[in-house]
Amino acid sequence: MKRKTIYIAMLAIFAGIAALAGAAEPLSKTRFAYGAINAYMESTWIAKEQGIFRKHNVEVEPVFIIATQAAQAMLAGEVPVGLIGPTHVVNAVVAGGDMVMIMGNQNKVRYQLVAHPSIKRAEDLKGKKVGIGASMAGLATLAAIVALEHLGINPRRDNITLLPTGAEPLRLAAVKSGVTQATVISPDIANAATSERVPVLVDMAKLNIPFQASGLVTMRKTLRNDPQLIERMGRATVEAVQYIAAPANKSRVIQSLMKNLRISAPEKAETVYGDLVEDLPRSICPTVTGVRSIMKLMVEMGINPKAAQLKVEDVVDLTLCKRLGGDAG
């Protein structure tokens, strides 16, 4: 009887071990493209550094690829997921691609139009060069045009050259050196530059323009064929945003920002952190009004007139973000 009891107990133990082994999910592995170098990419950096991706059973290799090239890599199947702006999604869909934005990241425009110290007033920009991203199709182009229009400057009428310059640090360097006379950059980079006599001409955060700046993007094919990967990425991203917002994690987030943005002064990093926490999206869904605004601007400014043929639903899928607790604004 005693042997039988031991035997039954051993069977139960082995059954439990087998059940646990069966329940263990295999680790997903993926490359993840982020299309800019600014504080709004912190959710990706912190999820990697603090093991949040691995907690959700996904091994992620974050790779910086300027947004235009990131979109191309995603269309080619080289990168399944990325953080890029909706202009690239719109351009891909218009061209027949199945790219889609599934979560929000930067749900409003916070760019600042900064200028070379020689620019004293808006009129001084006429006939000058304004740095944008890697192509005319990017979000920086739209933001630059909107900021200039706010100053009463029309790029076509006033002979403004929109010069593809690259990522934000490169755009700022071009302004400092006089290669361009103005550009749009995120507040964290702009704040660091003000001490170097780089004036801010327009703070777009104060314009209250509906503007979806960036979000989590994938292909509809990936949504169908590997929903587990996308679910894990989504859940990890939500937890990363919550981690950043939690006051208890402030020092770790600041250290991460200093490392990834190459900020040497702790007080500057503290300012960047404060702005980031304030700007974190209250909803993880892209804003419908913000995406619609982008599409409208793309048509009006001639960046892609075919965007007029699309509906927001052609560009955005809110299924995952709503399931994870988001609210589409």
C-alpha cells in the first residue's frame, strides 16, 4: 500500500512537470525598428533594458533605421514591427502595401521649429533652407510645413528649400553649422540646444493640432500569420509605458535616457524625463482624429494626393489596442 501511494505521488509530480513544460510558450524572436532618436522611443529601450520584452516571451533586437528605410524594410519582410509615423503607412497603403498602425506612441505633435542664431524673425527664413528627415514623405516634413505656415511662411511662395537631412541629431547639427537655417526637432533635443543660442521659433505643442506623430506599425499579413508575436509586443509596450510613468522607476528611466540620447548633464535628462512622462499617451490607441489630420495634410500639401482615396480604417487597426485597454480618440 505504501509503495502504491509513493507511485501515485510520483506520477502526480511527473504529470505536473509535464503540464508545466507543455504550458511553457516558446520564445518569439524579432527585430524591431524605431525610426527616430528621441525620448518617445524610450518605451522600446526600457522594455529591452528592463527585461519587459522577455517577460512577455519575446526576444527583441531594437534597431534604429530612419523611418523611410524602416518602412521599406517592413514592406520587404525584413522587419516585422516598428515605431514610425503614419505618413509612411499611408504611402505604403496607397502603393498597394498592407502596412497598418496598431498602437499609438506619440499621439500629438511636440516638435519645435528651431533656427540658426542668424535668423531673428520669420521673414529671415525666406529663400533659406529648412532641414527635414530623410525624405519628403516623412512626418518631419509635415511638421516643418505646418510650423512655417503658422509663422506666415509658405514654402513654395517664399522659396523655402526643404532639404532632406536625416535624423534629428543630424538636422540640429546642420542648423548649427549653417548648412540649413531651421529644422524641427523634439523638445528633448531642442531643450539641450537652447543653451547653445539656438532659438525656438515655434513650439508646436502649443498649437493644439490633431496630429498622430508615431505608433506601433506592422503588416496585416503579420497580424494574420503571427498574432502571438504582435500580442506579445503589444503587451510589452503597454507595460513599458506604465514602467516609465511609475515614479518609483524615475532614476532607471533617466539613466536609460542619458545612455540612449547621449545626455551628459543629469539636469537636462531630468527635464527630458519630465516632458516624456507628461507626454506619454493616456491611451495606447492611435488617435483617429490625429491620423485623419495627417492624411488631410498630406493631400493639401501635395505630399501624396492619393491619400484622399483612403479611409482611416485603411491605415489603422484598433483591435489589439482596444483589447489591451486603449481608447481611440
